[in-house]
Amino acid sequence: MKNLEKEYKDQIDREVPDLWSRIEAGVDAYEAEKKASGTIESSTPVTETPTNITPICKKNVISIITRIAAIAACVLILAATVKVTQRTKSESASPAADAAMSEMPQNTAEPDSIRREEEASEAPDYIAPIAEAEVDEEPSNTYKPIAGADSDKNASPSLSPSESAVIKDPVTFDDARDDLLPQLESLGFKLIKDFVFEDSVDKRSLTDDVISDDIDIRVASFTDSKTSDKYYVVYTVNDDGAADILIVRKADNTGDILYTNPSYKNK
Amino acid sequence: MTEATFDACIQAILKGDKQGLRDIYDAYLDYIYRIVYGVVGSREDAEDITSEFFIKLWQQADRYKAGSGHKAYLATIARNMAIDHTRKYKKEVLESFTQESDDDVVIEPVSSDNTEAEVIEDIAIKEAIGKLNPKEQQIINMKILSEMTFQEISDILKCPMGTVTWRYREAIKKLRRYGYYEES
């Protein structure tokens, strides 16, 4: 018969590994930390009685925090998705925008009638008012979103940089004017002056239901420098951020429609 | 190691001399490891806790009161660290003792006839211990390796002391059949 206690203790003693290197490394790390912090605090004191630890409670707290974080992440993702979806819906209301531009006669070369202000002194008479308008009437020509109709456009500042790089949204009327003048010229309007943004007219009354209601429309006007006839230009901003002419009509009592963009017509 | 020697080692530690810790390590590594192993029952955990024990001894050497019985002091700290570890990471082990069913209480009966005293198989101690059920192993480990009283084991396992002593006796009977006796 063998002594149980002696045999068992001896057996365990034979299995004891050399832990000195680990202990020494731990001591060195502690000393380095103590030097760095300048304190002699210890993280967990050695106690002569077992501390009352409730691992279940800790696990619950961690679990709750994890769940809250997961829910918050889901809400953020959902909010971002809804926002992008709403924006995409509103901008996709003019699906034929690209087709309209392609169907409209284009004049890719810069026409004489839309030279920049630095060339105003050399420009023909009819372009001078435009140049002046760019310089002097900047504040009044600044694009002002109309309540309701342009609400989605107002959301553009909250877009992320990557989104705003994809969707070019003209903020000012000047941006739209750069797109509209060549189109007007291609339609035969060459003697344009006083080309300004109209923010006081009833926009929808100018469309005569020719244009779909779900298209976001804006209105500008200009005067023929030769005949002094005034015209309204109903336009929209397509998915690429470029302005497309929808309707050109006289601003007098007749209200004759001189041009309708076939790509935006009511089906 | 005498009390005076141990006190000198603590003084060396307080001065930042690692040799003081090394001397305690050389004298008590086996003892501490055995106590810890008796509670946690795992070599890996026992190594971790034993290492941590000596590091904490270095960190909190100033808390030791000279002449207060260093061996009991070391054993108490080692035991408590092991118990804390078990409560943290092995709660299910402790719970298994508190959720006993009637089936758990009925352990493989050991005959009380004359064959009880016979050695039926001469095997190594590790193998013999391995033939006990886990609950018996834990009580044997705590009693023999960690040198705990039945009351301490009962408190830790949250199990009636009568059950602890009964299990211990059953385990001793089984071990006797493998050639091991308990020195009373």
C-alpha cells in the first residue's frame, strides 16, 4: 500500500514547470509601469478572503452594452439608407433627362452670345447685359430654393463628400445659366439680355400640364435685346446636375409656347 | 524556510532586490502550485495563477506582517486567488455541486465486504485519481493538495459539509482498491 497524500503531492510536484522567467517578466513589466506612472498603485490587491465576484452580472452588463451598440448601428444604417433612398427617388423623377439632352440640338462650341465677363468689353452689344448681370446682380440671381418643390435639394449639404462628388447639384442660378444659354442659342434665341432667375412667378402655371408634375421645375426669364420681348424659360436640373430646358414661352398675354422638351412631356 | 529568512526575503523585495523573490520562489513554488492546482484542477490555469501569485507578492510585499506565520499566509493567498479564478471562469464547475440531483448523490457503490481492502489493480496515482468521478476528484484535490478543511471545501463548493465528507470517504475507498491509503 502507498501513501495517498505523499504519492499524490510528489506526483504534482514533479509536474511543476519553471515559471521564473514568466514571473520575472511580470515583475519587470510592473516596475516599468510603476516608473512610468510614478505611482505604486496595484490593480488588484491580494486579499486574504476571496472577493465576492459575480461573473454573471458582468456578463449581463457586457451583453447589454453589446446589444445596445448593435441596435444603434442598425438604426444608423437604416437612417442612412432611408435618406439615400429618398434622395434617389426625388432625383430619378426625370429619368429621360439624358435622353432629352441628347435629343436637343447641341452647340458644343462656346457661342459668341455667352462669353464670360472678362470678355464683356469685346462682346457684341446683346451680351453686355448678361455680363453685367453676372457682376452686379449676383445677390439677386442667387438660387433660392422654393419651399416644398426644392426641399430635397436643401438636403444636399448633409451629403457625404463621396455622394456630393457623384451628384452635382447647382446651388446658384449662375450654374444653371451656363447650361441654359447654349441651349437657348441652339433654339434660335441669340439676342439674350437680362437673363435672370424668376422666383416670384407661379411655376406650375407656366407648364400648362405639359410637363409631368413630379418634375422639379424652376423658372428664368430673359429679354430679346432686339425686340424687347420677354420670355420665360422653364427648366429642371437633371440627374447629372445639369439644367435642362423644359419649356420656352412668351411672357406676354399670349403666353405662346415656343419650345417644349419632348423628353419631359406628360405621357 | 524559517520566519526570519522569509522576513529577510520580504525586506529584500521591498528594496527592489529580485533575489528575495527568487528565494521564496525556490522554497515555495511546489507548495503554491499544488495548492492552486488542487482548486482549479488544470495545469494551464495553475501555472497562470502561480505566476500571478509571485508577481503580486512582489507588488504587495509591504502588506505582509512579519512573524505572522508566512506559510499559512502564502497558502491563504494562493487558495483565495485560485478560488477567485474559479468563480470568475469556471462558475459551472462550482454550480455543478449546488445543482445536485438524487442521481448525483448516489455514487458508484463500493462494496463493504472484504474485497474493499484488497488491491485490485496497482496503478499510478494519476491514473487512480482519474478513475474517480469529477466531483470526487475535486474534493480529493482540495483536501490533499490544497490542504483545505472540509468546512472550507463545503463553503467554496456551496455544498453541505456532510456531502463533502461522504464523497471524500467514497473516493478514499475507491483509491484504496488501487493500492493507496490515507494516513489518518
